[in-house]
Amino acid sequence: MGKQLDKMLERINKNEVMNTYRKHGTSSMAYLEICEVTKHFPGGVVALDHISLSVEKGEIRAILGENGAGKTTLMNILYGLYQPDKGKMILDGKVLQGHTPQKALNLGIGMVHQNFMLVEAFTVLENILVGLPPPQPLLLTSTRVEKRIRELSRKYNLPVDCQARISDLSVGEQQRVEIVKALYRDAQLIILDEPTAVLTPQEVEVLFKVLKEMAAQGKTILFISHKLKEVCSISDRITVLRAGKVIGTIPTSEATHHKLADMMVGKEVILKLERPTCPSGKIVLKVSELSACKSRGVEVLKGVSFVVREGEILGVAGVSGNGQLELAEVLTGLIPATRGKIILSGKDITGSLPRGRIDAGLAYIPGDRLRWGCIPDFSVANNLVLKSFWKDPFTIHGLLQPQKIVGSAQRLIREFDIRTPSSKVEVKKLSGGNIQKMILAREMSLGPSILLAAQPSRGLDIAATEYIWQRLLQTREEKKGVLLISEDLEEILTLSDRIIVMYEGRIRKEMPNENVDINKLGLLMAGAEIG
């Protein structure tokens, strides 16, 4: 009876699949078919609006779109983290019902998240085994797993050291482990979410070769990104999402950056900003032999020295974890310097508290805007005066002046094009791009002499990125200094007048941004010795 029921359900399933294909006019069954998938979130937010697309076996499909376009929501549904309100998903002829992450793994769906899901204290081998039942017999677990990992490493050119601890690996090596982990689970459909965010140019090149080899071996890749250059260099076809809808799918061979940008944003976007000649002035920030320690007395900055002049942008390039975050924290007074000096507009602020540094003319856009850049539960108006609410005109005789705070907020909202229903809206209800505009508005309203901008466009879509970049160039033209810390080489090369490269807490090289060899820059970021 049980076998008859299984066969009956299988026939129903196949009929349902074929009916779905006929409905959508598909002549042959694709490997992955997403049909009219819709997802709502509380508050009436439509995250996905009748999304339909099909992906062939062995295809590298790019999913492109702005923040809030629905890319991540769609992938989370495919991986079983969310359930759709309507619609169907069909993988290799099977309708996905009651989908969960465990079912996704069993069906051969693997996902490499932007923030790697690895246990740093574990070895590579231990991380690959996490969550899996041990093979039998148990005593042969290590030998069998290592043999399988070596086979996968050779087949896909993904060398990994099974006994290395994750904490000792570079970002590129950690990403390799994530991909091997998915392959070890026999993933046939692999989702990569912003996979190049923290890689050097050389690591990106290696990753793309690996992905093309995987596709040639029959794996299907979904490549999620908002970087036009990357999707054009890796994908077979590109699907563009906007506001939860599919705007279109085009062969990569027919795609241009301008066409894709127009599809993403719905208007013309300037993809290459001009950095006009701007003669630099006097030194506004001088850092000399700056050193600092963090947890357990580990030295994270090792004798860093540089200057920033009025009317210039100094770019700090480097792979994440090489001291850039700590440099920002020392400059803003969040952690103390153990040695060296910080001179701002002729004043020694090395021992000053954060408020003293603000008063001396230092503005700061932190790398994590929600954690360090704002108070999400506060209103836009209150966030805009976080660094000045105790001053006239916002406080008089110890009393806050709500009308003055709101009036100032309304002016900044207009000036910086912050898209919000009103100044009283909680910041957590704004998009990432509008939160970043609000932080920039607050910092520039202080009238600083130097702006420290850490990862200013991280996680922003193309339109918001364009706006932030234009504002940074405008700040430079206003004869202020800008210290730009970024892991995005396109951002560094577009905005900087000079570039310094950080590696393991030291400055490896300083160079003008004129005809920079991007390959050489990538090697420096990876720690290579270059003359």
C-alpha cells in the first residue's frame, strides 16, 4: 500500500510540474523553475511580486538588483529560510513543498553567505563536518573525509588544508572552505551571495575560474551581486530585479553597464564619476608612528604614519582584518594609541576623548552604520543632532529645543535628499542608502575639517553609491580633507588622490592614484613584496 501511495504521489507531482510548465509557456523543463513566487512582510511590504524565472543545468545566472530589490529574500526562500506566500519552485522536476534548509541540503542546494558561516576555532575538517552525521565506521571518519576533500580540491582546483584552523586562514581561503563544504554535501545548485565583497583582485580572478570550472562540471550557480563589472565577466545570463519584480533577463553577451544600470534603477546613472583637479592645501591630519593593541595585548597597528591635506582624498586600501578598522577606532578615540601622535589642524588629539575630537573638527562615517552610526529606535531628527544636541541652538539653559531640532532636521533632509515621510520616523524604518545619507548629513553639519569615511558605500545599491561618492568629492572640493577606508577597490580608485595599502597593521606602500596597476595593488593587499 505504501509503495502504491508513493507512486501515486510521484505521478501527481510530475503532472503538477508539467502543468506549471505549460502554464508558463516553457517547452522543456529547466533545472530550476521559479513560478509566480510572492512574499509579503508585516506592514504591507511586498518583498517579492510574482517572481518567475528559469535556470538551466550548468548555467551561471547572475541575479542583479538594488538594495531592497528582493534578491536576498528570493534566495532565502530557495534555501528554505522563508516560505513563499504564493507560487511554486521546481528543482530538477520536483516541486519544493514544506521547504526547509535541511530539505534544501538534501536536494543538493548549497549557499555561501556573504558573512561566512565558519567556526573560527575549528579546523577546516571540523567545519566541513559540522551538522553532518558521521560516516561509519566512526574511527575512519577523518581518513574518509580528508580523502573526499582532496578529491574535490583536485577536481575543482580548490586547495585547502584540512588541519588548518579557520582563524589562521585568509578571507580568500575561508571562502574556498565554504565552497568545498557545499560541494562535500553534493550541492548541485550553489547560491553565492555577494561573494567578492572582501577579496583581492587576484582572489576574485581565482574564484571566477573555479566557478566556471564548476559550471563546466554540471553545477548550477546563482551569483548574487550589485556589481555590474563582475556579473558581466562571470555569468551566462543576467536577471535584474527591481522593487520585488523581474525587470528582465538578458544574455550577458548583450548586456552593457548602462543598460543594466537603467534596468536596476529605472533612470540614467553616472557610472564613472569625474574627479576634477583640486590643488591640495595645508596638512589637516598628521599621524605619526601610530601603534595600538586590542584584545589580549595583540598589536593591531604597528607604526602607521601618513598625512591628509585640505582638498584631497587619501584612500586606505586593504583586505578586511589588516588594521583598517582599528585605525578608524584609534583616530576617533574609541581605543587608545599605545604609541605615536595624532595631530588634527595643528592640535594634538592623541589623548582626547571622542567629544574632544569632534570639537577639533573630526567627522566620522563608521563602517557599520546600524551598530555605530545611529540609534535605530530614535527618530531621524534626534539622530541628526546626536553629536550636537547639547549645543546652542538645540539646548538653551539645559533645556532641549524640539522646534529647533526638527527645523534643522527638515533642512538637512532636503539638502541631502533623505527619503523619509517625516523627521519623526524611526531610523530603522529607512533603507540603508537613506540611513547613510542621514549619517553623512549629520557629520557634515558639524563643519568638520576632515571626514573619516569607513566603507561608505558598503551594502548600498548603485544609485545610493553614486550619491555618496558625489558628496565625498564635493567635500574634497570644499577644501576639506577626506580619509577614505574601503575594501572596495573600485571605490578607492574612483575617489582617491593618493592611496596607501595596509597589511597586518602596517602601511606597505603609498602611491598616487595615477595609472595604478590594479594587479600590483592586489598583490600588495595580499602581502606580496613588490619593489
